[in-house]
Amino acid sequence: MKIVIEFYRTRAEDDAQAVVGRETALAADVEDAIEIARLLATTLEMPQQPDAVLITGADGAMLYRGAIAAQAGWEGPTA
């Protein structure tokens, strides 16, 4: 399936979000999409270090949203 991965920063004061990176990819399933996002989070050059990720399908439906914990993995899916 085709997926869109958005990496973003969240401002604590007002929960404002800014997208700092966006990539499209092909994934076999949601778990594969999460693994691709994990890899990209560490290899993409982005203007800021993202603190969260949103993965959507080609139709725009949310597949996964979660925080990126620095070097310790991610929180579980919220979808």
C-alpha cells in the first residue's frame, strides 16, 4: 500500500504542530509502515528533530500517530 509519512514538531505551550518532513513510501502493512517511518526518522535530513509522526494511507485515512521517544523507540499506536 502507498503511505504518506509526516514528521512534525509540537509546541508545548499551545499544541501547535509544524511539519518538518514528509515522505511517501510503499508498505506491506501498518507494522511495515511504522518500521519505515522509524528508519526515516533517523536518516532524513530535516530542519528540526521531529517529536511525532503521522502515517496515512493514499486515501488520507490515518493509520498511525505517535510520539517519537529519543533513542528509546516509539509509543504505541493511537489509531
